[in-house]
Amino acid sequence: SVGAVGGVAGSTSAFGRGRGRTASDYAAARRGADGQASGLASGPYMDGARRAYMARYAADLDRLRSRPDLPPDARWVDSHCHLESILARTWRGGGKPQVMDHEPPFALHELVASWPPELDACISNFAFRRPSKPGFPPEWTWLERNLHLFESSGDLGGKLWFTIGIHPHDIGNWDAVAEETIRRLAAHPKCVGIGECGVDLFKHEPGEMEKQLGVFKAQAQLAVELGKALVVHARLVTQENEDRMLSTLEEVVPKEHPVHIHCYSDSLRHARQLIDGWSNLRIGFTGAITFRDKGKGGKKGKGGVAEKKGEEHCRELVANLPLERLLIETDGPYMCPEPFRGQTAHPGHVHRVAERIA
């Protein structure tokens, strides 16, 4: 992931072996064995809108490979996404016309085929035991049903890795069965981490912090015991909450343990404390850093405190943290980078995060 940031910033070489893919190539990658486009039948307007959207996506990859400062050996990884929600459109924007009318439905192998070949892999987080949307399987169930695809050889399985955990939005589903399931799935060779887990005091009342911290500590201890990276979801909002989270990490996570603080949006002060405290900790940034929002009078969370967001805050964070301690991620399907904002983010968009960091 970090190599992509350095590659975008620092070379005068041509893009290399990914050169030459066109919109028709990506359309062909989406076709089934019978030669017909995948997904449900649609009318002429929808077909045209979907072709136009895929042409925009292909043009963006052509733009990337035409950069004179991108080295031919540049490779990158999407360090955090949610494949179930990307494919099933179970995120809150998945049912909007902007998505339904413009984006062709993908099977997993078709989605992977649409990615630039320089994208080496994605790490998909499976953090919900509850359904993402009524009528759809939970992330955990989706993973169990599709685990064979992660194990497959070739371009599909080779690009897929995962983490397993319980999100702070789903802590009511933490119990002995959940812990046993995490232990079992964490033993799989394609599992690289525990999480995402953590504390969210933007979406939840401050009084829920103790319960969230308890579930987080249990998973952090599990990550340490099993030798897996800890993937942290933290929306802490206030300095008091940041300090409490820091003391919890100090209590349960050894200083050398690998940690990914995903989709970072808290203070620069806290980010520096985290980097100084854990030698293998990385700070993740998503497509949100490409947004041009000013962040003035930002949305207020459950505690009545506005979250620090916006272009200026993101610039402050990125400019003042060591490049080698950053990770790029989409958190797809959420926060699709500009100029695709509002669409379903997926690993094929993650180069936009690297470019913005550069």
C-alpha cells in the first residue's frame, strides 16, 4: 500500500505491463460464459448509463498509467474493504439510482477482473454477525459461503485476503460463540487480522463506551494471542475519548504488535501518540481524503460534539505523519474517491487515495 504512494510521488518511468486496457476490455471482463453481460436484464437507458460509467472507470485507469512519474514496477494493495457490501449493495447508498442505474452488477470474479493488474490484493474485513440489510446474509455468513474463492488458485484467490471480528456497531452479538468463530476463521491461512473492532462514539451514545471497550479489549487480546494484526475502528471525537482509547491499547497491545488504525479521522495529536507508541502501527486513509468539503460546522455525533473532518483536517494529518506509517484503503463500498464520489467504492479505486496522499 505504501509503495503505491511512493511510486506515484517519485518516478519518471512509464506505467508498465498494465498498459492498453480499454473500456471494451473491462466490459469483456464482465461478460459471462455465454457472452452476455452479467446481472439482471435492463432497458436501453440503463445499459447506456452502465457502459458510460465503465468507460469513465477505464479512462481513469488509462489516465493513471499515462502518468510519467509512475514507475513500471509500481504495485499496491487495498488494505481495507468489505466485499459482501460491495457486491450485494447492502450499504446505505447501494439502492440509490446513482448506483443502481449506473453500475453493472458484478460477481466476485468479475469484480476482480475489472481491477488494474498492478493491484496485487485486497483485504476484506468481515466484522458483522448481524445482517447488513434485511434479507441478505451477514458478512460472517457470506465469508463462510465464499471461503473457497479465497482458497482458489490463480488471479482470483491470489488477490483475496480477509480479517474477522466484531464491529462496534454490532457488539450485541459478541459472545462465546462469536469468539469461537473468530478463533476458527483466524486459523485460515488467508486471514491476516482480527477486526475491524474498536470504539465509535460518533454513532453511539457516550454511555456505551464501557461496553464497546470491553468487546474491543477481548478482540485485541485475541489478536495478540493468535499473532494476527489488530484492525481498529475508532471514531473518538474528543480528546478525553482519545486518551481513554490510548490507555486501553497500552493495557492490552504490546508495543511491537502490528496495528492498522483504519479510516483515521481523529486528531493529529492522537495519531502521533499512536505512531510513537507502537512501532508496527499504521494509519489508514480512505477516499474521504479526496473530498473537497471544508469541514466547517461538521456533523455532530450522539454526544453532541462535531467530528473533525474536511479537506483541511485531512491535509494536516497526511502532511504531518511519516509516509512509511500510512496505509491506503477504500473501505469500499463507502467513501468512493473523487471523481466517483457517491458510487460504490471498490479496490479498483484505491490508487486515487495514493495519488491524493502524494
